[in-house]
Amino acid sequence: MSALPEAKLDILLARHAALEAELLGQVSADNYVRMTRELADLNPVVEAVKAWRATSREIADLDALMADAATDSDMRAMAEEERPLLEARSAELAQQIRVALLPKDAMDERNVMLEIRAGTGGDEASLFAGDLFRMYERFAALQGWTVEVMSASEGTMGGYKEIVAEVRGRGAYAKLKFESGVHRVQRVPDTEASGRIHTSAATVAVLPEVEDVDIDIKESDLRIETMRAQGAGGQHVNKTESAIRITHIPSGIVVMMQDSRSQHKNRASAMNILRSRVYDAERQRKDAERSADRRGQVGSGDRSERIRTYNFPQGRVTDHRINLTLYKLPQVIAGEALGELIDALTTEHQAAQLAAQGSAA
């Protein structure tokens, strides 16, 4: 394992100390929020660095004690017994520091556009899409995040043919980004009289919420159409042209929004979704150019990639990217144990990054 970059660690410690000193003085409200957030991000790695260096000093002291001819046998024996424990602790802290120093995805702290679409399986697929949405909704609530449905098309028997929601909360993209792909369910539908197990699927797309500064979308590249809202929606339906359809001509991406009575609000929501989709398409194109073998072991985020199976008869959830099976399907679907899968995927991704760094060094 590569040695830790001591100079970089010194810079981190210095920055942490400078922030603490600045916060003791007069700081504007905006700067206070920014600085306390940066300090909170630095705290774990700074604590690990201080503990690692303290452990390194203890090991050096033990080595000096054992090398001293004047050290009696009992003290030497105690030192020899303690040293492996300190070495193990040092290695653990060093690994924590390496992970903390890995390059961060610039989008990790962003809010998320969560899109779930029923796939193969008819009504059962729509019901499963609804189950997935509620799973993410509950998981988000446990994180202290908020979820706002932007648009939804309900299935004939319940659930959703398609649902798009905004998940707002710090680090939402970092937690949810590995959820993109095809989710498969195996269970006996309520409508199945013979008790046969059916397999159906839903596709999940997790896109970081993108701002104007992140991607340049020219007005001339957009075709914006207004129309009357369709379907259930009260007296305003078919009377006012509040529905909006925006086409991004270069990519062919189309977003339609009609959930609000306000054309202005529908346009703002549609542009929000469009920016995320255009950014995501560009990001995937660049990933493809870098070649498949450089992608993380947890997958490329390709929407066509089957990533997870929820098997109700056996009560298990299997993530195929890391060959992890949990026999706690009810807790996962309830959003309570979803974090275990997400943490395992994050750890695998970090291990792949560390391995890539090691081979590049």
C-alpha cells in the first residue's frame, strides 16, 4: 500500500486550523455557513490524521524501548505484545485517510432528479415502480431529505408507469447515484389466481440537479411548445394552455410538464429536468470515450444494466454488481435497510478507485 502524502496532510491540518481561527472572529452569515460546512467535511479526516500520527509516534517509542539494551525483559515483552495492535490500528487509520483523500465527484452534494419507469411486466411493473418510489421516499425521510413529485403517470392498477421527483438534501447524489439501472422483481402478483411467480422490471435513473453554470443550453437549441393539459385535473384542463413540451434539438431529449396550472411553473420544472438529462447524456458520452475498463466495478449507470433483483418468495435482495445478497427484503423495500446496500456499493467503488490509484502510481 502506498505511503500517505505527508505534505498534503499538513495542508489539510493547516486549513482546518485556519478555519477554526477565522470562525472565532467576525464572519458574515454566508461565510459562516460555507466555513462551518467545510469544517464539518474536514473534521473526520483531520481526526484520523491526528490519530494516525499519534499512533506512529507510539510505535516509534516502542521501537526505541525495545532497541534500548537497558530495557528490562518485562517491559520488552509488553512492548512486543502492544506493537502489533498499534500497527493494526495505524493501518486502519491510514486506509480511512486514503479513502477520505479520494477525488470527490463534483456532483456528490447536489440534489437529485429521481426518475422511475415501469418496464416489462405490464400492471405488475407499474406496481413495482410504485414500490421503488416509496422505498426511496422512505429512505430519503430517514436521511432528513425532502421529496417533491414533479410529474407522475399512474398505472391502471396502481403504482406508476412513470414518476419523476426531486430529492433535496445534502449528499443526495452521493448516496443515490449507484441506484441507476434496471431493478427486477420476482413475486406472485395479487391478480395471479394460480400462484405463479412473475418477473417484471422498472428502470431507475438518478440524475444530479444541474444549474445553468454546469451546462450551457442555448435558447436557439430549444423548441418550446405550449398545449392544453390532458387527463384528470379539474376545470382548468383543456381551457388554458398550461402544459409545456421542451425539445433539446441537438440531443433529441424531450421533456413534457403539465402538473401545474401555471405555465411558468411547468416551464421552470421542465427546464430543471431537461438540464439534468442533457448533462447526464453528455457525462455518459464522456464516460464511454474513456472506455469501459476504466469504469467503477459497481457499474456504469447504464439504464439498460440489470443491477438488482428483489425476490419476494425467498425474502431476499441481490445486487448483481457486487454479488451481495441480503435476506431482509421487507426492510429494504421499507427503506430501512437500503442504506446497507448503498454503503456496500460505495465501499466497492472506493476500493476500485484505490486500486486504480495504486496501479497508476
